[in-house]
Amino acid sequence: MEISWLGHSCFLIIGKEKTIITDPCHPDLGYRLDEPEADIVTLSHFHHGHSYIEGIVDDPKQIKSPGEYEIGGIFITGISTFHDNNKGDLRGKNTIYIIEMDEITLCHLGDLGHPLSPQLVEELGDVDILFLPVGEVSTIPVETAVEIVRQLEPSVVIPMHYKTEAFTGNLSPLDKFLDKMRIRELEAKPKLSITSSSLPTPTQTIVLSYL
């Protein structure tokens, strides 16, 4: 499996059989998708920074709501959550996606806006790769992000949804999360190539550079 970051909460996940894109972002956020190809696209919510379907070619299968899906041997479960800590009254709903492919379980939290309850932790189950929003402002505080890492104990944490030089909006920088995680030096990788047999222990934080 090969994972690349296209900016914000958008990742290109290339498996043995299928290619998935998560939360495609509109170019006015400062990131250029450059018309990537995909078989499947997941949308955590419908804010334009996370649902720019027009930027993807090949007319992919769209998964945009909670439920259970099976596409070409890929199993995806959407779990309903909220975009804020007030049951959606401020920013609406959010969908977490659990993606099972190539014997690896990925969890994309989307714009999660509240802590994970014990029930949610149980529902998410064992997570190998966690895509975690760390830029605060419109999602969880950094302290909550760190707590989620402790709760889920994934093999790999990939931060997303934070301030970069390209990003035009208002989010906290990555350094704040890394400081809370007590990570001092971390070199960004252009992509992550990983298999089920190469998953690290204990949890490793991997920062991907924007393509």
C-alpha cells in the first residue's frame, strides 16, 4: 500500500486492487489535486474543503454517509459523529471511515469535533493507520488528538488538517501537536509505502509532505 498526502484531509491511498481518495479539497484552500484518478472517494462531510468531487477523474464510487460498503474486496464502514462538541449544532455531522484493504485497517477521522466515547472506541476497533486532524480551530483540540492516539493505539499516526505554507485558512501548525506528543524532530516523507507485515510497534507518527 502506498499513501500520499494531497493536502488538508485528502489522501491518495493506492492498494493492490483499488485506489481511494479521502476528503478531496477545493483548490481555494491552497492545495492543487491535479486531477488524481481513483476508484473510490470517501467524504466525511460536505464542506467544500472536504467534498471537491469535481477534482477527481474516472467517476469514482462515492461513499458519503454512514453505513457498510464492499467494493472490489475493499470493506469500508462509515460511523456517524459530529463536527463539533455540541452534537452538531455548530458545524453539523461528520463521518469517520474505517477502511479495510490489503490486510491493513485505516481510520480517517474527518473533521471530528469531539472526544471519542468508550462506545466509539469499541466501535472503531483495532486501527493500524490513523489519519488524525491536529489543526484545532474547526476540529478537536490538540489535547484531544493526543488522547485519541492513546485510546486507539494505532501502529501509525498520520497528522492532517493543519496549517501549512500552502493553506489559505486558519488552523494551528503541526508543531503544536508534535510538542504535545513529545516529538522533537521529524522529517516529512513524500509518501508512505507499507504492508501489514511492516507495521511498526509501538505507535509511530509519520508526517507526509504535501505533493
